[in-house]
Amino acid sequence: MLFNALTLLAALPLASAHFLLTWPDRRGFDDDKATGGPCGGFDTPSSNRTEFPLSGAPVQLDMHHTQTKVAVYLALGNNPSADDFTITLVPTLSEEGPSNFCFGSVNIPSNLNISAGTNGTLQVVSNGDPIGGLYQCADVTFVNTTLSESDYKSHCQNSTGVKVTQENMAGQPNGTTSGGSSPSSPSSSPSSTPGAAAHATAGAWVMGAAGMAAFALL
């Protein structure tokens, strides 16, 4: 299974930059280091954290592939290590279509009991590299305020033709959502169940709980 997953992963089309995290503000980006987990080669948290509503907010990407497996994880603290990204906010999904892709309203599980003012780091992981995952991070401070409608729309755009398939833990599709410019599509369902640590290499990611679903349909 591991061999087949990695073989098919290597067949994905590649570009010079595979995806960009555009909101919340990314910690940094270097295409040559993007395969280095947990944050694509950027080990120092940003001094300019994005305020992220506890009630939910979008995560906006600029996709440079036409087909990608992608997930969002969370680690709490001022400077989390690679082993701390064990909270799955968005389980692995299949995204089709280049350019703008918005996860919709990514909620913070209430059972984590996170209070306003807590710092954390969001990590977006994709399978867009043949030798491992691609990683980008955003450092955030959680707040009780919500985004205004105009701010939400400015941070959440989907290019025409974007399609999303959410996968269950057996690797089977739960359904497909077609995206447009609407900020509410596609939406995501966060999970309070810790997933496999997302700093792992492609091989380990395949074998983890979240990774098993990620690669089952490749």
C-alpha cells in the first residue's frame, strides 16, 4: 500500500510553488524548503500573529496543482514543536482545481477549552511533492470576536470549478462540493480527535490515521 501510494503521488503534476497559504498570514515561504515539516523550513514563530476567531474563520490557499490532498492541523502554544501538531481541524480532503481555494469556516473544537488570548499555530499540509508532504504555517492568537461579512469574503474565495471531496477514515468519499466565488463553499467540518502528527514524511503520513484516509484514493 505504501509503495503504491508513493508511486501514484510521484505522478502528480508539479509546479515551482505547490500552494501558498494566503490567510491567516503565513509564517513564511521558501519553495526550496517547503518539504520540511512542520512549517516549511520556518522554525521561528511570527511576531505578527493573525487574530483568529474561536467561533471559526476561513483558511485561504492559492493552489498550484489541479488535484491535491490537503488537511489542516493545530498546535497550541507560543512556539510549538513538530510533535505538537496533533489536533485535526480539517480532516484530509481531495481538492480539484487551481488558484483560489477556501476551506470555509474552520471552527476550533469547544472541548479544547481554548480561551481568548491563547496563541497557536495552524499547519496546512498537502501531498504535492513526490518525496514528501508540503508544509506551511500561520501563527495566530485566538479571539472571541468574529469576522465581519466583508472581512470574511475578502479572506475566502474559491475559483470557478473548484471541487472538494471529503474522505472518511476508510478512505471513501463522503460527497463532493463544487466551489465558486461564494465564501461559504466549500465548508469544512473540524475534528476534535487528535490525528497523526502532520510533520511526518510522506511515508509516515500514509501510515498515520489521517494519512491513511489522505492517500487511499490516490
